[in-house]
Amino acid sequence: MAENMFLYWGSGSVPCWKAMIALEEKGFSGYKNKLISFDNNEMKGEDVLKLNPRGEVPTFTDGDVVVNESSAICEYLESTYKDKGTQLIPSGTKQRALVLQRMNEAMANLMHKMLLDYIYEFMETKEEKTKLKTRPDNVARKTQTLKDELNRWNDYLGKLPYLSWIDAFHIRKTGAYLAGPDFTMADVYFFPFIGFGVRVGLNLDSFPNIKSYYERLSSRPSIKASWPPHWKQSPGSFKPLTGKM
Amino acid sequence: MAENMFLYWGSGSVPCWKAMIALEEKGFSGYKNKLISFDNNEMKGEDVLKLNPRGEVPTFTDGDVVVNESSAICEYLESTYKDKGTQLIPSGTKQRALVLQRMNEAMANLMHKMLLDYIYEFMETKEEKTKLKTRPDNVARKTQTLKDELNRWNDYLGKLPYLSWIDAFHIRKTGAYLAGPDFTMADVYFFPFIGFGVRVGLNLDSFPNIKSYYERLSSRPSIKASWPPHWKQSPGSFKPLTGKM
């Protein structure tokens, strides 16, 4: 089946990473793919545009089915290949409700509080340095917003609802995933945000549950296999203006 | 089952409306609910906060299951009560892929291009008038972005993929939904954005497919039943700065 699949992707893109973790988890390692260069604007190339008129990645095909939004790709893979690889959306009602909640909560909150309003606004890249006119009170307010948000997720990892005592015992030994004792779609959606944050200088010391979660999941096969390749080759070139959290 | 459900909601909120359309479509008319007042900050009230620490609506419970993000509520209802009411996510692979694509494309694009960057930025409310320092070139650029976005959705409604000739014939007579001949979750996600746009002054004359879609769906029972009540009582008080599209 992997041989019928094709993914256009960019290295370091949170939505691409998310789709790629789902592909690995569902057992499609070895799917055909093309790494596009954001610097050369290759997401606006003819081959991508003909499948995805928005000219964005991920752009994904499975035979003659085209799916482009990262969340749609993840849900498409899970619903089409339910019995293959990891079950990412649980069958049990309560667990499924929690997974759906965390997936959508991550999308609704982290994209902005973490990426667009914080990292993209504050990170110092050569080109953007001159453009940034961030007022100190803005930095303080947005730092606090991100800190509150991360505290919330740190608590989620520490206090999981709906746990049987067996699962609670298990988790004390092995560590929790975002929605319980098993890796789910909630982790597929959440991990790349944290990975990106760490890459651009986020210090997780104040969020111990996220820190151990990050460290543990970093060596999960699906996540290792899809780790943005250029991150392995060079250290991050951004520094958030505020180091302290 | 509806008697075990409870929804906290606010009138005129796009995410609330979306959850409410899904509740109606799945056959849960008559679910218990509380209309909260945004003006009185009731989403930060104790009853909401204890279920949803973010203090936001929609906040939804089904027995002892709590789900708060609007997309999570919709997907929870569909996956938990698959055989009840309207089937909102199709079983066929291609149709399901298209529905998932449009659902997530609406969320990823319309929330910003339509609501946050356009309507919220340009609408003139008494309190905000003085704050707005929108430069004319900004208005022109963002108007163009929204226009391009709406043209895209107008085209989606006009050129549906994966249609059998019977469905194509049917659609020519009755009009299309966003992902084909049937109302799906794609419509649940998309319609409230357009409804909100029209409420705040969006003129659909340049988007004839969206216009007839909007008019047709406005009388669909699930949408009529969940229409924001205060919109029925008074005309909109906002006017986008740019009337022309």
C-alpha cells in the first residue's frame, strides 16, 4: 500500500511532521515522497500546485485520492486503514472523546500561542531582525500566555482522567502519553509543536512532565524516522528573545 | 440520549453554531443547554470553568464525557452515534477523503482569512472604532485575500470531483453540498463561517455558488433550529469597511 502513496513535504514544518508520524505509525514506512525546499519556494512548483492549488505542504496522494491538510491526512489514514499499524483513535467512547479533545485543543491553541504569536514573532532570523519592533510589555505578556498554555499541557500529562488502576500503575512505571497509557493521535498532533519549540530554544525545565515526555518520545521509531533532517545536521539558528520561562 | 447531553453555548459564535448543527443533524434536538452571555463574561463562570478550565464555549457533556473543542464535539457525535441521524462522514474512501479535506481546509483558512484578519479587524463596533488604525493598503490586501479564498470555495461548489453521472444530474437539479450530493460534516464546518460573514455585511453577489448554497441551507432544519437567536431579533450592528468585493 505504501507504494501507492506519495507525500510532498518540507523539513521542519510542523504540519508535515505530523502527517509523517501518522504515516510511520500506520505502517507505511517507505512511502514515496519528495522533500521540497521552502527557500526555493518549491511548494509553489507545478507538481505540487496541480494536486494542491494552495501550493502548500504536506500534499499527499494515495492512489487517486488527494488529501492535503495535515489533520485530514492523519484522519484519512486512521479511518481508511483502521486495522493497520497503531490504532491512533481508540474505540472506547471516553478514551476517544479525550483523544479528539486533545487533538483539536492542540490545533486550536498551540499553533498560535506557540508558533505564530510567540516563536515567529520573537525569533531572531537574519532577515527579520530589522523588522521586529516588539515592545517589551508585549514580550512579557506573550511569554506569560505561552507559559500558561504549557503549564496546562504539563498538567494534562500529570493528571490523566479515565484511568483504570492497572493503567495508572503502568503509567507510573513507563510514563504517560497525552491521553493515557497508549500513544494516540493526540500525541501525533501535539509532539511536533513541542519538537519545534525545543528546536527554536524553548527550555522545558519548568515543565517536567512535558520534558520527560519529549525525551521519551524522541526515541520512538515513528518520530525518529520522521525527525526533520536538517535539524540533525545543524543547530537551530533562532533564539527566542526571552530565554527564561 | 439527548437528555444526557448538556451544551453551554453563546449566540453568534461560529464554533458553537457548528456544534449545534451537528447535534441537530445527529438527531439530538432537545438536548439540555444553557445560553451564556459573552457580554457578562459568563463563559468564565464557575459552572463552565469546572468542565472547561479554558472558560470557553462550546462546552459539552454527554453523561460523564466532557468534550469542549467544537471540532472534537462534532467528531465525537459522529463516531459515537454513527447510525443515528445524518451520516456526516461518508464510508466511501474518496468521499470521506474529500469531506475530511474540506473540514480541515475550512478550519485552517476561514477562521483567519475571514474572521480574525478581516471581519474582526475591520468591523466597526462602537468600542473598537477608536482603536482601529487600519491602513488603506492593508484593507485592500486583506480584501483581496478574502476574495481569493471565497472564489476558491465558490469553485469547489461548482466543480465537484468524484461524481457519478447520476449524482451530477441530481446536483444540477437540486444544488450541491460542499462535498457532493449529500450534506456532510464539511457543510457543518463551512456554513457557520458564511452565515457569520453575511451577518456582518459580506455580500455574496460575486460568489453565486456560495450565494445559492447559503440561501438553500438557511432553510435546512438543523441550521434553522440553531440559527443564533439574537440575529433573528436585530439587524447586524457591524459594517465591514469595504462594502465591495
